[in-house]
Amino acid sequence: MRADATAILLGLPGLREMVGTRVVWGGPDPDRMALPYLALTCLDGQRGYSLEGGTGLREDILQIDAWADTASVANAVSEAVASEMNGWRGQHGATFFRSVRVIGGRDLYGRGTGTQTPLYGRSIDLGIRWRTA
């Protein structure tokens, strides 16, 4: 799911204009990463079960942190992700995305390492129901 979710994000035209290919998992070294960029983290969630056992359906949370040199750019990148991904459904690669929805968000501050100006961020959480296709 992670590779397919990344590929979907990289394929969104409005988002690609803003961040290019700067979509990474985890927290990259901000001194080495051009701005703006997206940092992704997956919080594993529930697995589907029925009386016959596992259904293969999962429900995870994908946290997407948009980092930029201004709050307005971070908010614009985050809003682009939310507007393009909220309600997304379909198959991409080996993953069938049953539903993608925005379930939360928050402002992020700082994260400077002392060798750069402060960073501004906006984080959104996507609730993703998915299974292997």
C-alpha cells in the first residue's frame, strides 16, 4: 500500500507542481531537502475479520506532513492533498483502495536544526481502507 499511495500522490498534477517528486517516508534531514516537501508516516490500524477469519481488508491512517518555508505554502500543499485525495477510491498497482478520507489535521512548527530558518508545516491524516488487489 505504501508504494501505491506514494505513486498516487506523485501523480496528482496540482500537487506535483508544488512539490515535484519530494514525497518521502519518515523524516528526512531538513538541511538536505528542498522545500516544500511531503513526509509520510503510516499508522497501522484495524484488520478486517469475519466468522471465517481474516478478510484481507485493512484500515490504516496515513499521516501526511507538508513542510515549507512559509505557513501559507504548507497550508496550500496540505489543502491540495486533502482536496485531491478525500473520497478517492480505486485500484492502483497491487492495492485496491476501498476508501480514502480526511479524518484530521494539525499545524506543525519548527523542526529547524539550528542551521536553517524555521520550517512551517501542516499535517493531515487520511483514513485508508484497503486490501491487496
